Amino acid sequence: MKKKLLISLSSFGLVAGFWACGDGTVEPLNEETDGYVKAMLETQSIDFASQVADAKKNCAADVICENEMAKAQGSAIQIESSAAPTPESSDGNPQPVSSSSSRDFFNNFSSRGPIGQQSSSSVAPVVVESSSSEVKVPAGQYGTCAPGASSVELNSPATWTFTFNTQGSGLQPTDIMNASFAWTLPEGTPESATGSKTATTKYGASGPKTATVSVTAGGATQEVSCSPLNVNGAPITGCKCMPTNIEPDVNAGESATWTASGCTTAAGLTLSYSWKVATADASGTTATVPVTAKGDVVTGVSFTVDNGDNTIKTIQCDDAKAIDSSKPDYVLEAQNTAIDLPAGSVTLVMNLPETWHNGTTGTCTFSCGFKNAGTSGSVAGVELTGSYHMTASIPISKTINGTAVTVELSEAASCQVGW
């Protein structure tokens, strides 16, 4: 028995197409035909969902098409054809068009048919056929297979999925629709499955796992190997990437540094670390990246920890940005003269009188005025205290000229120093 499925590439006035049944009725797409249409569209590189949405929208704008759509929800549809008149019964009423026992899909439409408006300039419909004739076995790969996730936990469901190669397999949509699958899942529970493009199993032992699926389609069978899956063993918890120095001062020859911290696993297992972008020290837990100029940004640093039980965990680290204390963001030129500082962390250089209190050491007062209470800040590592007006006493050496400090503020403020 031969079936034809007609899809109008120009308008898609109705939802992709209809089956024409032997008794003369026209039925909407069902689960089987819906899959067939999707398979056909894939071979044409056409997105099924978007075509359905466009079809509904276009049909709703045409009264005749909209009426035909409504009829298709459970009643026979009378098809008008420009190729031949619609037969009438003895009482003058039009009769449903029948395609006879061959169940061929109607292939002649006027501008008023269930597929919506068709103009003379529209692209000719595409007809996909299947018949009893022998299908040539394709030389290309039927498709690919992969796990749903690159790793799973012990005794958790693991899903494998086969995806057809619709562009180069040589399979017809009917071959794809009627394909069968036989899965081999070593070490899994279960170890085999049939019937579906997906297979689910569980693994009671950690480590890399593989799977294969035998796909029978188009009169031939191909065995496809799946990309690997890792089953984790004992969990690794508590890992953090600590930003040891993510504002390195190039004037002081500093590098950006991070430390892997807090990682724990089951007793008797040893953790090992590897870093991406950064270079680790002998312990493997601390890594650095050199910087050469103010404003250099280091991104993409991460570390991977392995416990030797097939469990691997990757932790991302904060980005770093270099500063240069010899090229400060902000400079104070005189005591008791305010300078506006932004929220965040900045370098402040104090180019004040060369000596402090006749060449002695001591402290000076650093103060900031804020618009809002509840703000916070620090200068040279000393916390600012107070409310709207906050102060800190910071140590000053004998020579203050060129002294650089780091100021961190939770909101913008006007700040100054005095003695």
C-alpha cells in the first residue's frame, strides 16, 4: 500500500498536512502522522514547530481556511479542486472527495482548500512517498548517539539518545518513522533495551561507561557507538576557589593568585588538582598568572579536582585585574582637600608634604562623607567607622609623598586626609 503526504512549502495554511482516508474523510495529524511530517520536514531543513505556528496564524486570517480547520476537528471536509468539479449528490449537495482504498493524499487544490490559500506563484507542494519497492541501503552514517549528560551519580538514571542524521544518512522519512532500535548498555541495569530512540539505565559502579545502539532502517542495520558517559564515585564537596590576589600590583612585581580550598571526599581517597589558564605550585592547590600592565584582565581560571574514584569536579574562579601603584587611579595633592572616589576598590596615592611631623612616624585621619547611612569602607586595610561621616586612623611613615593605599567603598564618597 502506498501513502502520499503533501506539504505546501509556500503557505502551510493548515497544520502541515492531513491524511486522506479511504472513506473520504480528512483527519487532522495524529501521533503517527505528526512524526512522519516532522521526519519529512527534517530532510528539508524545515523547523516543524515554527511552520505549525505560521500555519495556524495564516489560516486564522482566512475565513474559509479557518472554517475548514474547524471542520477537521471531527467532521468530513469537502475539498474544492480546480482540476475537476466537485461531484454532487441527487439532492444537490457536494460530496466529500474520496481517494479510494489507496488512501492517497489529495494533490489538487484551488485557492480555497484545507491547506489554505495557494496562488499561482506558490512553490509546488512536496510529495513524500513510500512504497513496497526496495529501499537502497545508504552508505552514510544513520546518526549519532550520546548520553543526556556527560556525568551522572551512582545509581541515578542515565539516559542515552540516538539522533538521526537527516542530511547525509540517505534515509527516507518513512525509513526514519519505521526505524527500530536495540540498545546494548554494558554494566547497566538493565543492560539492554529495544523499541525507542532513547534508553535509560542505572550504574552501580563508577567509571567511564559506553553504549551502542543497533538501528534498523531502510532495509539495513547499522551499529552506532555512543560518546562516553562518566559515572561519579564518592562525592567531592566543599570546594571553593579563593581569590588570594586578584588585584596584583605590577609596580610591585605581583601576579594574580588563587587557592583551591575546602575540598573533601571519602576517607582513604586522595585529591589531586589541575588548573586551567593558571599555573599551579608544587602542592597543586595554589596557582598564579603573571600580569604586565595596569588593567590587564585574567579570565577563565578554574581548577579541576579528582579523587581517584572517577569523580571529577570543576570550580570556576573570579577574574583578576592588574593595578599599578605608580600609575594611581586617584591622587591627593593636599591635606584637608576632598577628592571624589567611586564605589568599589581604587588605588589612591597621597602626594602630600614630603615629611610627616618633622620626620617622625605616626597616624593620620582618613575621612569620607557618604549620602546614606549603613555604608561601609576601608583604607589601607583599616575599616572606616561612623555613620554618614566615617573615619579611620591609618599609619604613615616618615615620608608620605607618593604613599599608595587601597580604598574600598560600598558607595561613592568624598574623602580626604588630615592630621
